[in-house]
Amino acid sequence: MTKQTFDINKLRVASPCSVGWETMSGDERVRHCNSCQLNIYNITEMTENEVEDLIANREDRLCIRLYKRADGTVLTKDCPIGFRAYQKRTARFAGAALTAILGLFSVSFGQKDVKKNEDDSIIRIVRTINVNQPSSLGGIIKDQTGALIPKVEIKIYKDKKKKIKVKSNEDGVYNLPTLPAGTYFFEVKSVGFKTYKIPLIISANEQIKLDLMLKTEGSVTVGIYTEEPLIDTTSSSVTTILTQKMIDRLPH
């Protein structure tokens, strides 16, 4: 018999759990639910191989915390978005890549500020002044796993009619070496991630490094893992047969 290929994006849960992840005891990888007396495995903190082993070696009901992006792909520790670029990082990017990034605010000269937002995105802005250089804007963009995100679409608006477009390269780096002083809106957009619009004031001869850690756009579900198709409640033309195996795996 041919072994079925494991597809991480086909993971699903039988029914969502009403107990909040934040109320459970444990760490970011595994937490214990006192309500159902089961360990909950956070797929986001596991590699695809670890998830496959977890499912293959389960002995009873398996409860998982599943994060699916808007495009249906599952977020794992070795997230494929930007992962190849992440592996290609050189030493000159290491310090910045290991530093948490983003916050919707401006900072004064000489300061380094980091702010974590309610949606877990992070913004980091560093401002410096060099009278011998023109105003500029650049930085690094990565996701929650630390993977650098290539080809992120970035738009810089000076007003409603004027805008500058640029994309991050294969190492997640974007750069605008010459940018006139003024008030701007910095917009970041990438498939599978939330879109951000950041107000930004750039002074004359100011070099701004704006790094971003983007929050994926999707949904988080905690519940019992199931490998059978769920019941289709949207169509009367489809018949779903409930097997004893399916019933046994439903939450009690």
C-alpha cells in the first residue's frame, strides 16, 4: 500500500474548544487544559516534521492549537514564507534579525524604540542625523517565526496623489536611499499578512531605519485533531456518513 503524503495544510480540528489558550498552564509549545484533561500542542511552535511525528504516534485523542492564514496555509516553526531567505541571512543582518521590530509611532533623534502591538506585530524605528547625507528610509521585514519576507510591497505616500513604490529583496531588506523631508504614510502589504499603514515624519538629513515583524492574517483554532472530512452543513446534496471512529474522536 502506498504511504499517504503528509500535507500540513490539511490539518483540521473536529470542533473548537471554548477554553482560552491564555488560561492554560504550560509553555508556548505545549499547555494543559484542566477542562478536558488533555495536553494542547501548539502547531505554530513545531516544525512540519515534528507535527507529522506527533500525529503518526498519537495513541488517543490529540488536541492541537492551529493557526491558519487567510490563504489556508498552516503556520509552523519552519514557516515556508521567507524561509529560504531566512536561511540565506549573512552575519551583517544577524543582529537586526534577532531584534524584535515594529510600533506605530515616531521617535526622537538618538533613540531606539520598540513597541509590541495588540496583534503581536512589532515595530522598531531608529533615527539618526548626518548632515552630509540626504534623508533616507530602509529596514528589514520578517514574520513571527523570524523568517525574512522577500518581495513585500511597500508604498510611501506623501499625499493622496504622490506615492513611491518599492519591494523588499530576497533578504527581506528594502531601501529608499534618497527621500525628501516631509510627512508620509508608510504602507506595507504582503499576501497572508495584515496590511499596515504607519504615519511617518522624515526630517532633513535624517536616516530612518524602520524594521517590521508582521502578524500573519488568519484564524487560531484549538480542538481535537481529525483526519476525516467534517460534516458539510452548507449543502443538501452531499451525504456524510458518521463512522464509529469519527464519533470516538469527537470531544466528550
